[in-house]
Amino acid sequence: MDFQEDLRILIGKRIVEIRMRNNQTQQDLEFLTGIDSAEVSKYEKGKRNLTLKTMIKFAVALQVHPKELFDFDFDINRYKNEE
């Protein structure tokens, strides 16, 4: 995997963690974000790139500060030699 793919997966896992903590479903996120639940699933699995606008929609729907979507361990040194 590469840097971007790893980040997408980790952010997706955070969305799931926060959604589950809030007892929300993908359909709840669809209603709150306007993003189809099938697309929500793709974001959660790291299969879609999140734009800043989409991240803000998720943060608002999940009732968290956007930085909480990045609250995970990430070893940046692992990618030092990638171009």
C-alpha cells in the first residue's frame, strides 16, 4: 500500500469508530451529509478520496472536530523513500 491509500483506510476506520461510538448508521450519515450510504461505505473502507468539503460534512454529522478524523497512529517515516 502507499501513503495515500493507507491514510484513506485509517481515516475511514476513524469514521466507523466515531459513527459506532455515536450509535449512528451509514443511513444516518447519508441523511446528515447528503452522501449516499453506498458512498459512505466506500469512504469508510478507504476506497474513495475525501475532499476537505467531504471531511467537514463527516465531522459535522459525527459531531466532532475535524482533527478527530486524524486521531490515529501513523508512522510517517515508513514513507520517507516513496515518491
